[in-house]
Amino acid sequence: MTIGTIYAITLTEVKKVLNDPKFWIREISWKNQTLGAALPHPSQGLSYANGEDLIMKGRPKEFESDYCLVGIVKQKFYNECSIPYKCIQIIMNKDNPKGYPLTHRLLIIQTLRAMGCKENRMVPFLKLLPIYCSRILQDMIDIEAIGFPYNTRDLLMEQVVLCGSEGYLEFMDKHYENLILSWSHPSGCYSAFGYGEFIPKSNMNTDFGCDSHATGLAAASLALFIRKDVETAFQRI
């Protein structure tokens, strides 16, 4: 059996575990203005031209994210819980990541928690949640300020899902809900790259020029908005 085959099998196992709802169903403590007294202003010097830095700056790269998720989830099959040292270095690195590398760091932390991993002095990962979501909130405001270049609509929905699921109501604002609803194709599906335009191989094409990744994120974010509305209807937050 080749290394490539082993890796492919491992990714299949990972997808099976990560797609199991029981690992992700948990209570959400909804909280307002915990990331700051007011929403931050757009960063200075922004332009459409430097939008690429808001999408893919820093680590982990896509293959590194896969490596870390595989490394965490496969421990489940051995009744252990650990994170590869390379991944510890990535999530603890103070290199000012932005865009998908930043949200993927958050996803790695959420996966550690979902697998039942405990914090330690070397990796105090739960303490990073508000730090990462504060930076992600700034990214959201910046990408909107320059008009959502490239595939940043997909990125914003990922940001809403990951930080919204941590209970930060800054991400559950009606403004973002209306934005996401406005991006829908008339059929109800979504595309990160424009309907009928080129879609990378990593995203499965669907009907009407939509893609599976953006459509899944839209469904998850809108479900989260509904949950927030139901659970906070009679609360004073």
C-alpha cells in the first residue's frame, strides 16, 4: 500500500468523523460586544488590489490544514488526543494571518475541542478563540470595505459560521444575514466565484453554476441565524 493510498484512506476517515453531527452539537453561549466595545473601523490603506492578502495570508496552507485535521482526528481511532507539533507551531505562531489561514486555525481549535482534547500549557487553544474571532471580525469589515473581491463572499460565510458558532453576536448581525441572503442564486444555491464562472477543482460544481462549498456555508450560516433568533428571542443580551 502506497503512502498516497494511506493518506487517501485517512482523509476518508476524517471526513466521516467531521461530518458526524454528534461531535458538533453543543450549547452556545450567546454574547454581545465581547470582542470590543464597538465594531472596528476598516483598516487604513485598503484597496481592491491588496484584497489577496485578506484572503490567503499566512499559515496554514490548504495542505497543512488537511495534515492537522488528519493528525487530530486519527487519534480518535487510538483513544488518544493530541496535535502534531507542526500544527502547534502553526496555531501559536504570531504571524498575523488573514483570510482562510486564520479561519482554518480556528477550525483546527474547534476540532480539538470536538474530539474532547484538553488544553495544556503548551497549547492553551481555547484562550485563542476570542483572539482569533476578534481578528476575523476585522477581516470581515475590511473585505466588505473593498467590495468583496475574488471569492471573499465564501470567506465571509465561513467567518460567520465559525465565529458565530462560538456565540459572538457581532457575527450574527442582521446586516450579515441580509448580505448572505442577497447572494443567493434564484434557485437557492450559492457560488463563491460567480454563477457560470470558473470553479476550482477543490469545489464541486452543482446546478446553476453554483458550488458545493459556498452552498454548504450559506446553509450553515443561515441555520445559525435561525438558531440565534430562536434562542435569544426572550433574552436581554
